[in-house]
Amino acid sequence: MLDKVEVRIPFSAALRPDFRFVPKELQYAGLSSIVNRSQHYAGTCDLLPFKLDAILHISFKRKGLRNHKLEFLHSGGKSLRQMSKIIGTVFDVEPAEMHLMRIDFAADMDGIPVAHLYGSVRVKFKRSTDAIGEFDYEVVGGRKLEYFRYGKSTSCLRVYDKPAECMARFQALLKRSNPDAEPPSFADLFGSPPNTVRARVERQAGGGRIPETLSTFGQLRNAASFNPFQNVEITPNTFPFPDPQRVGVSNSLKLAGIHCFVEKYGINRHVPHLTATAMLSA
């Protein structure tokens, strides 16, 4: 599954008439404008009010590289035709010729807690020290979500608790739902109950590390024949005791406790609510 897709749009590309106001609004970014300020771009514009599931990033700030970017939202639920239509609606370009800036490939492992995978996942040919399963976190919906990764942030393998990530976004999605209709449930929005045990394994490619065979949007039609996880191995979980110097004493004790709990009670049948995020944030 393609979980995230971002395409580069040349600075010379013309905006369609409905979006030519965006560059003019940059001077008001962050004030009373629909255009917001950005760290790396002159401004960003959420296209949801225009019924387009994407974010437009206008004019990269680095000198000489003032290209734009279209970031698709919920890429995993879109066809290439739908994404192509969004590109063509915003810019007067040939969508298939646009170069990709980032692709995230994702696979879900149902019934497998993230903590169990921490002792099982291996990535071949990784040699840097932060390619050995470093714990990290990001804030989603005001909640701190932990994950572990192999490799650098622009090109890495990331493993995290997918239901926990969905729960962090749940309230924000409810606010965007129709106020005159009955609020959707978690299962309505994400297709499964919140106590589902599901590990998301994600391979991020970007920063010049996108495969040559998938360098343009048009080449994404070949994505089904590309294996983004060919260097990933899942070995029998022998549970090497976590190194306190790498993950901290507290997290080491919690991981050891998770392992003992799973060893005694099993993974799914007896403790379906057990997740690494829940245990590590306790």
C-alpha cells in the first residue's frame, strides 16, 4: 500500500485559474489568509475547502530551487487516477511527468504488538548506528506516539502502533464531520475497533533515495511489482534484553515486562489490548 505520496511541481508550472490567488495571499500567510506559514516553503494551503484531499506547498525557500509540492492526504485510499486528477486540477501540467519527492510504502501486521516486532525485525545492509532499531516519537493530535525505526529519517523503516495513531487523529476527524449527522464511530472511520492489535511497518523513501524505477508519478503504475521490504527480515523473537543506554532504564524495564507478559499469557487471545505504545507511555 502507498501510505504517502508527495510530488514536485516545477516553479514554472502555471496554477489553474481557481488557485491563482495563492501566490498573492503569501504576504498574508499566518494572518487572516487561507495560506499558512511554513518552515521550508513560502506558504502552505489546505485544499480540503476546495474538495481536494491534498496540501499545496508553494515556492521552496532555498535559493534557485523554488519548486512547489503537492502532498496527498490519505494516499492509501486513493487510486492513481484520483491523485492524477488532483494534480491536473491545481496545476496545468502533465501529472505523469511530475517527479516524486517522497513515497511511503506500508504493510499492516494484524495481531502482532509493536513490542514483539522490536526483537524480531532485522534490516539487511544497514551499517549506521541509528539503523539498529532506535526508539523515537512524534506528536499526533496532541498525543505522544512512540515508534522504532531503522535508518535515517529521509530513508528508513518505521514500525508503530497503527490503532494508537488512528486514535490520536480521531477527535480531529470528528470535528471535520457533518455536524448535522450522527458522529461516525472509530470503526466507521478506520474500519476496525480501537482495541485492534495492529503493527504498521512503513518504508519511507525520500531525500534522493526514491527508487529509479519509481521516480515519476507516472511510474507509480509499476509500484505493484516493486518490493519495498526486500531487505527486511523477521526472525524468531529471541528477545535480546534492551540496552538501557539506548532506550533508557525505564523503557528497558517496560519492554522486559511486556516480553514476560506475552510469554505467560500469549499475544492475541488473552491480551488483545496489549500494545507497545500503551505500555511504554504508562
